[in-house]
Amino acid sequence: MSTFTTAVDRASTAVQRALASWWCFGIIVGVFALSATLLAVAGADHFLYDEDYHFGIVQVYTHQWLPFIDQGNKYKGLGDISRTGSYLYHYIVSFPVRLVQALGGDARAQLVVARLCSVAFLSASFIWFRSLIIELGASKAIANVSLAVFAAVPITSAVAATVNYDSLTILFTALFLWQAVRIWKAAELRFPDLLAIAAVGCFGSLTKYTFLPVFVGTAVLLLIVLIIRTRRRTVRFSWGYGTPRFWIWGAAALIGVALFVERYVVNLLLFRSPQPDCAKLHPVSFCLSYGPWGRNYALEHQFSGASPSPGRVLYYLFQDWIPGNLWSLRYVGTSTHATLGSAATAALIDLAAAITIFLLAIGIGWLLRRRGMLVPFVAVAVYVAALFAVNLSDFDKMNVPVGVQGRYLLPFLPLAICCAGMVLARALDALYARPATLKVIVVIALVIAMTQGAGALTYFASADDAWYAAGGPLVDFTRFLHAVANKLLIGG
């Protein structure tokens, strides 16, 4: 019996080493990128998550070199794109699309190339999330497993394969928080590091305006702490003048700050809002052509409004907001063909969310005592509070839960999964004599659970030929994936 136990312990330790390896991380990113690429190339036009809207803006940018649009009342159906702060993704993606246009590629080829840019952005975020998670004190095994679970969420692959600014926002979030944690923990404060985080913060905000609370909240926290440490002389400062990092990040920060001021500061001065409403810049008739704006306009005029009483807030939180974020994590497809996945997928996501929240609740004190953990905690808290406040305000105006989508939480989902994993690993270490074996069992359970619609499997399981580009080269392969995905699903 002791020989068997020893063999099991050795095998468990070997599995843990394998899970912590670079090649394991490479497999996770590779499988994710490959599945998202398959969706991007084979999937039909008009993916969910406002792909037509975002691709329309990309097309506008292909006709000009600078990121400043003189809109007037042109480009109906896109709302205001002249003063919106969320334009950097569209501007960057327009360049490879221009190349396809120059080579004679049709609209489908341009769409696929734009989708592949999103795949590249979100896949690259895994590198920085792994660095961030390890910087926070998690083991490499926990980092890799956390990212595998993140990749397994159905909406992650779908967002990666879609022309949508969320993919670049997720990348900037990972890079920004990694830089912030490193600055927080550093004994020497280097000026190029401050230039880098300023540049990334500005570029993230110009990718999607919802990044603003993360940027501002984290910057204020770092500023306060660094001032205190400087006065106490517990941190050294160096300019790093003349180094390549100084000039590279200096140029990036100069561009980023200039664009940030041009957009958000000017918006605040002229319109008293960082993201002015379409009707402040265009006639209502023009704004009505933009679907979400027209929907909100109609709903606001149908409802007289309500005050956010405690009872109404709680009702919205538990009846609409939490359930809405959970079910939309498995909502994938196109504007004409979509699915919420199987019952097994839904049950597993709900169970995983409950376990994650429980582990975070019991381990929050221990987590916050770890060096650097306060930085992402503040960023997440500020972001979620701002998101909930906006969603609640819309609910009070329209009496309908609009804008509640789980993809808005994707930038911070790897951190939540990682922190839950750290708490669980600590509990297993404290409660059991041979925790390595139990940790491997947990990983095996996760792998089994992933057969129930993980990643792109939810899309493949539901998709028939109408979900894919007509006459595409991958028709037979997608049919094969459809059969395999349904064989794996319980009740499939």
C-alpha cells in the first residue's frame, strides 16, 4: 500500500510539473488560437457582439490615414464616431484590411482578416495574464490551469473570433495590470516604467471607454502609494535617461497622452462627458439609425423612470444583472443563428461561478495580504462598480435590463479564476497530507467538465451549415466537429 501511495504521489508531482511547464502553456494558447481561428475563417457573416457595427467603423477608417473622423451626418447606422473615445481598435485593424483591399480581396476576405486580428489580440493577452498571475504569487501550474479555464468559457473563443474591440481591450487590461503590479512591488521606481503604464493606460482607454475607470482608479492608487513611499524613502527613483526603453516608451506616452487629451479631455470641456451622447452632436433622426441608440430612445420614452431604491437595486442585481451575466457567457452564434448552449454547459458555468465566488469570499483577507494583490482588486472593484452603476441607471430609465453581457467581465475573469485557484490550493495544502494528488484530481475534473461545451465546442455543437460561410473550404470539417461535439455532450 505504501508503494502504491508513493507511486501516486510521484505521478501527481510529475503532472504538476507538466502543468507548470511552458509547453503546457503553449498548448493552451495554441488550442485556443486554433479554435478561434477556425470560427473566424469558417463562421458565417454577422457574428454576435455588434460585429457589423465594428466592421463598419473599420471600413470607414480604410478611407483615411489619421484616426480623426470628420463625420458630419455621414455613416448612418454607426451613431457618433467622430467624438467617441472607443476607436483605436478600429483604426489599427483598418491597416491589414486596407492591405486586403489593395490586393483585390472581397468583403468576405476583409472580414476574415479583421477577425484574425481579434484572434491575435486575445491570444496575446494570455502571455501577459500569465505574467500578471505569476507576479501576484501564484504558481505557474495555477497560472496555466486558470488560463485554460478562461479559454474554456464559450464566449471567450467567440469574442476572439469576432470583429469587436473587446479583444484588444482584454490585451491592454492584462498588460496594464501587469505593469501596475510590477511598479507596486518594485524597490526602484524607473521613469520608463511610468511612461509605459501611462502609454498603455491611454491606449486602453482609447480602445474602449469602459477602460477609463480601470486606468483612473489604478493610477490614483499608485500615485498615492508612491508619494507615501517616496516621502518615507522606501523606494528609489531613477530616470533611465538615454536608454532605449526611455525613448520608446517616451514616444508612446507622448502619442497616447496627446490622443487621450484630444478625445476625453476635449469631450469633457465641450460636452461635459468623456463619451458624449449621439444627440449632442447629431440630429435625433440621424442617431435613430443606430440600433442600440434607437432602442434606448424608444424605451426611455415608453417609461417615466424610477428611483433606485434599495429594494429595486437588489431586485435588479439578483433578478437581472447576475443571471444576465452568467447566461451570456455561453451565448454564441450569429445575428440570425445563436445558442445558449446545452443544459450541461449552463449548469457547469453556474456551478463554477458559485464555487469561484465562495472561494473568493472566504479567501479575500488572505489574498489582499499578498504583495501587489491590492492593485488588481481596486481595478476590478472600480470597474465592476462603474459597470453596475451604468447598467442600473439604464434600468431605471428604461425598466429593461440592457447592456448586461458577460463579455464585459472577460478582462478580469482570468484574475478571478486565478485567485479562486490560489485559495483552493492553499486549503488543500492545509487540510490534506498529500495535496498534490487532490490537486491533480481537481484538474482531471476540470478536463472532464470541458467536454461539455468548453470553448468553441458550444458553437460547433449547435451549428449546422447555415452557421458557416456558404461553400467554405472547411464545410466537411465543421460537420465533423458538430458530430464530435454532440457526442461529447450529455444528452447531445
